[in-house]
Amino acid sequence: MTGLLSRLTGRLFTPRWQHANPAIRSAATDQLDPEIPDQRKILETLILEDDALEVRHAALTRMQSPERLLPLLDRADGLVRERLIELLSGGQDAPSLLSREQLVERLDDSELLSAVASRGDNQQLRLTALSRLEDEEALIHQACHNTIAAVRHAAAARITSQAGLERLVRDAKRDRHVQRQARDTLAQRRADAQQADALAASRDNLLRQMEKLPRQAWEDSVPSRYRSLLREWERLPAADYEIQQRFEEARQQAHKVISDHEAREEAIRAHERLSANLNTHLEEILSAVDQAREDLYSRDCVNDHDFASLQAQRRLQGERWRELTDQFSAPAELLERQQRLQQQLQDALDAWHRHQLCQGELDAALVDNDIDQLRRLESEVAWPAGLPQTASLSAVRQAISAAQPEEPTEAAQEQDALDGSPAQDAESADASRAADGKASLDLDALDAELARLEADLDAGKLKPASRLHRSLRDRTEGQLDNARQTRLRQLGARVAELRDWQNFVAAPKREQLLEAITTLSERDDISDEQRDRQHQQLIQQWRELGDAAASRDASQAFRTASDAIKLRLRDYRESRKQLREHNLAMREALCEQLESLNGHAMDDADPDSLRQIRDRAREEWRRHTPVPAGPGRQLSHRFGEALTALQGLIDSRAGQIAAAKQALVDAVEALANEDSPARARAEQAKALQSRWREMGRAPKGEEQRLWAAFRAACDRIFAARDQDREDRDSREQARLDQWQALIERLDSWEPETLEDAALLDDALKEADTLGPLPRGKRGDGMRRRWTGILKRREQRLDELHALQLREEWQQWRDLLEQHAVADASARNGDVQDVELPNTSAFDNNSRQANAARNQMRQALPSNCSAANERLAELRVHLAILFEAPLGSEDESRRLTVQVARINQQLGERMEREEELDEVLDALLANGPLDWDAWQTELPRFDALFNH
């Protein structure tokens, strides 16, 4: 009793939502308010834990706020998700659109967002859900199957992967815009990929060419090719760092090769300029030596400084002479002149050397006034005639002259008496020369020379100023008036001042040069080539100083250092000598090749090839340098003659080509003036262009003139062809537009009755009038679309025709059924005629067949086997017309029917509709029939008309 009471008490006080009966729990949910937290907890418990589906569904119905259901989404089954989708999509009890949009903007569940995008009641809501979708598979589903076009388009716009776009093209059959957009994107990507591949290929090609450029044999076109590659690379978009770095390294290598070659070319040109100006340089050297000799001989009295300057000038000019003659051979006349000047200077220097050796004895003899010793020393010195004497030598001669002369013989006295005394003769001679000098002095020329001396001084030209001042001083001594003598003295002071200034300026420079050449002789960290080049530069700079601040010690030290450098460069210069011999041999071989080519060249030789040979020969000639001077000059003359002969051959062939090209110009101009079709004329012009390219080049000016005329005529021809092509394209475009209008019109039309077939026939006639669609992307697309539309419209007409045929067969079937019934009644003695219905399915032939059938019934035969067999043959005939399958039992009837059809259509081929009408009329006229046979064949006829 107690247990029962406790159970009853528990049932009485247990909440209804916990009742054992699901129906009571479901009804209890109506009393729960989701806005109250405790009751909302109860609803959530029922949603998550209740075993009864109706209870969970009822609890979900009470939860009308999507925010309350979102926390339960991960713990509940699909029922919660479906309720949430219903609320968010605008279903029953859904909140406002604004709140739903705000909630959707915070969602991250892809499945939930996809469902809202598919089922939302508002386009903006769907777009909001779509914007939160990140899964491409979901986006593809929306783009293919969403019912709103804007959502489909927005989803398709966010699909970027290759596979996704391909799926859109394949599956988005609902929206052609999406398909076309995906197809265009794929096409654009393919085009971009092709462009990127082409760009990468261009970069690789340019990089390979730039890397190959420094390694290939040198040609004159290398610099221009380098610049062209550089310009093409700069026109391309920026490449990756590694590719750019590789190109930069290759460019630097190519630039170094080109710079080195240009430096060698410049050295070769400098060498050639030096060779061309050899005589001028040698003349300058000889003039400088001659000037030094004249300066020495023009003095009144010489001293150690004069001979030291002479020796320094001789050594400097001698080094310049040896440097030039080491490279080139001096002309014979200049060589003789140089040897003569050197001998004169050597005689003076030898006399000076002897004077230096006897200087001490001369001084002692002068002190002792030892005349005999003085005469012996004078004879030993052997001072050259015309050379100004030193102070010591003048004192010696004065001492000898002052000594008592020996007594003359009687003959000498007699002769002296006849001729007069020598002293008187000398005095009279001096007086005579002075008078003659005054008489012959040209004051105007003297003033001009003074003005030229002043101009030389203003220009800083020391050597010509010194020479001219010395000449004026010697020629006008004691013969000028006071004004001119004062001016000459002032100009002489300016000459001395200029000499002192140049000596002052040149002294530090000489010290620097001496220090530099001494350092150069001791350095071991430079190559022989650099040492030789620097040595030549130092020598050149030393020579440019002339005799300014020159001293014997400095010249000797410079010479010693130069000799030490030459000693170190002995092997290098020997190798240079061997190189000269090798270059000489190579130049000689080159001359022989050119001479052989000139002697055996064909009459139809290509002038372009000959020009390449000429240019390469010049390049080889310049490359093989230096060479020995004498043989090199002879080879230069020989090479020039060979090139002249080759150029003559080139000019001859170029002239022949010019004549041939003039004929081509005349031909193409005549072609441009013709009225034949532009396309044919363009093909002929292309053939003439091919012949033009095969001919080679005419002389440069003539080639440009002929090419301008030829190109102008070709341009006229091609312009006419382009104009004709544009006209044809315009016509094709207009025809395409007409085709497009026809296709659009036919695509928007759907046949409703069989009478609409006339519209299709009109469209086909219009298509025949427009002509075939041209080949091309647009034309092929339009052709496929036109074919598809025609196929669909013909299928539709066939369906309409089949429907009409079935309707007409129903009328024929009813009529034939009446005749079969009448045939059966006639056998029982009840003969009746069957009236033909007044419908469009029956024509006059049908009326005649119906009348014939009624007459047959009146004369009913005893045997219906022939009519029954005829009925089977007519069925086979229909099966053949409808292309329906036949059984094996109908094979004999098929042959009979086909033979009959052939015999019937020998005269004129019958249309399918006419043949069908005849079969139906024959079927109507065939009788009387056996009722069982008719019932057997009737389903077969129905199957044929439904086929």
C-alpha cells in the first residue's frame, strides 16, 4: 500500500514535461516560455535529451529565436539544424530580415550558410550568407544550382581554382552566364599562362644570347647585338632576382669583351695613326736636333752647359727616333739626314770631350805661356771649324797669335809687298763687310721678324723665339738704330725670362718623371705589358719637356733607369718581335687569299658575301698587328691593291644586281597599276619580294633608291589587298550579323502546329540566301548553335507530325473498325454501307476507296484470305515507311512490298506523305476482312502509329 501511494504521489507531483507519455510532454512544451531562463533550460533539455521525436519537434517549435538555437547546434541532431535553417531562411516563426542578416554575418558554419544561401527568402540574405562561405565546393554548388541569378553570379565570381572553373563550365547548365564567365576566365588564364610562357621563353632566349655573346668569335655586329639585346630586355617586365642577376652578370661579361675589343681597336688605330704620321714625327725629331745644333753653332762662346744641353737633346731625340724606328722603317732620305746630323753632333761632342781631357794641361800651359805646349794641345783637341770656341780655347789661340811670328822668306816679303800687309787686308775686309751689311739690311723685313718674335713670346713658344732672337742678334750686331736695338734687347730679356720660367716649371716635372721611371724599374707587381706601356709614356713625357731644366746628371739617371727597364723587358720585346713576325706571316697569307679570290671569283658571286669577306679581311688585318715596319709597309700596299680589286668586283656585281632590281621595280610598278584581283597581285608581289631578297644588295645609294621605289609599289599592292580584305571582312561581318539575327529569331520561335513548318522552311531559304557561315571561332559557334536549333525545331515538328498522325489514325481506325464490323454483319446477311466522316483526314481518294469497300461488301466472297493477306502486306508497307522493326515471319512480305514500291516509283519518286496516303487508302479499300484477322492486325497497326 505504501509503494502504491508513493507512486501515485510521484505521478501527481511530477512536471508534465517529464511525463512518461510523449503526447503529454509534447503538449507541455506549449506552457514553457523560452524567454524565462529556467523554462528555456527545460526546452533545451527536451531538445537534446528527449527520446520522442514529436517532443523534440514541439520543443524546437517553441524556440523561435535563432540565437537560442546556435549554442545547441554542436550537441543536437539534424533536427536542430533544420529548425535553425528554417528560421534563418525566413520560414515559419522567422524573425525580422535585418536580425537574420546580422546573425548570418556572424556565422561560420559552412553547411548552415550554404543552406541559407540556397533557401533564403531574400536575395540580400542569400548574398550575405554567400559572402561568409569559404568552401569552394559549396560555392560551386551555389553557382550551379541556386535559384537566384544574382547569387549564382556572385558565387561564380568567387571561384578561382582551375578545377572549380572547369566544373562550372561542365555543371552550370542552369545559367549560361555562369558558364560563359567561367569559360572566359579559363580562356583568359590560358592566355595569361601562354603569355607568361612566351615571356619566360623570351627572357630565356635573351639570356642565352647574352651569355653566348662573350664566348663567340668577334664580329662587327657584336656591339649592336649587345645594345639590341639590352633594349629588348629592358622592354620586358621585371624578372625574378636570380634571372635578373644572371642577365646582369652576362651583360657585364659582354660589356667587358666589347670594351676590351674597343680598347684594342683604339690602340690599333693609334698605331695606324702613328704609322701614317711617321714622316711628320721623324721630321720633328730631326728639326729638334738640327735646332739644337744651330743653337750651339750660333753662340759666340760655348761652355759646359751648352754641350750638356746638346747632349741631353741628342739623347732624348735619339730615344724618340729609336722608338719609332723600332716599330716602323724610316725613309732613306730621312735616315741619311739623321745620320748626317748625328755625325755632326758627334764631332762636336768628341771635340768637347777631347777639350775636357786637355783642360788641365791647357790651363797650365796658359799660366806658363808655353806656346809650343799650347800649339800641341790645340792640335790634339782638333776643334772643328765653324764651331764656336770655348773661353779656354780662345785664350789659347790669342796666346799663340800674340807670340812672335817667324821671319818670312824673300818670296813672301815680295808677295806681301805686292798684296799689302795681312793686317791691313783683314781690317779692310772687316770694314768692307760692315759696309755691305748696312747696305743690305732690310728694315721692313727686320720689323716683321721683330713682330713675329714678340708674337712667339706672347704665345709661350720658346724654341722658335730663341732661334729667331739668336738669328736677329747675329745678323744685326752693330747695325741697328737705337730704337730697334733697344727693342731687340728687351725681347732678348723676355726670351731669357721665358727660358728661366720653363726651366722652373720643368724642374719638378723632371724630378717626378725621374722618380717614376726609377720606381718603375724596381717594381715587380706589374706585368711586362703594363711596364712597357708606362715606360713609353714616361719617355714621351720626358721628351715633351725638351731641354727645359735639362741636366747631365738627370738625363744620365733617366737613361740608366730606362736601360734597366729595357733589360727587364728583353724577353717581352723578343716575344713582341716574334709576334710581329707571326702577324707579318698572317698578313701575307691574307694578301695571298685575297689575290687568289680576285683571280678566281665567279661572275655570279654574291656581293654581300664578298662584302663580308672584305670586312672580315680588314678585321683580320687590324687584328694581326704590330708588324715589322719595312715588310709591313710593302704588305700594306699589297693589301690595299687586293682590297681595291675586291671592291671593284663588288661594285661590278652590285651594278649587275642594281640593273636586275630595276627590272623588278618596273615589274612591281606595272603590277601595282593592273586591275586584276588584289589577292592575286599580292601573291605575285610576294614572289617578287622573294626574288629581291635572293639577289643581294646593289650599291648603297642605289640600293636605297631602288628599295624605296620597290617598297612603295609593294605597299600600294598590299594596301589594295588589305582594303579588299577589309571590304570582304565587312561583308562577312554583315553576313554574320544577319546570321545572328536569323539564329536569334529562330531560337526564340517554337512551332505550335504543323503549319509552322512553313516558317522553318522560310528560315532555311533565308539561310541558303545568306550562304554558308565563314570559318572561324564565331562562325563555328554560330554553326553549332544553328544546327542545334534546327535539330530541336525539326524534332518538335516531327513530334507535332506524329501527334497529328496519331490523331488522324484514330479517325482512320474508327472508320476501319466500322468497316470490319460491317463486313462481319454482311456475313450474317445484314449488309450496310459505312459513311465517310466529313473531316480533313479524308480526301477524294479516300471517298473513292470507301465507296469501293462498300461495293465489295455487297458482293461478299466466300473466302477472305486474299484480303487478310493484303492487310498484312499493308502493315508491312507501313512498317517500312515508319522504319519500324519487323519479325522474321514478315520477311517474305517485306520483299514483295519493296519490289512493288520500286515498280511503282520507276516513273517518279513519291513523297513519304503521298505514299502514306496511298497506303491508308489501300487499307480502306481492302475488304471484306475476316473479323479475327482484323482484331489480330489492329494492335500491330496501333503500335506502328505510336512508333
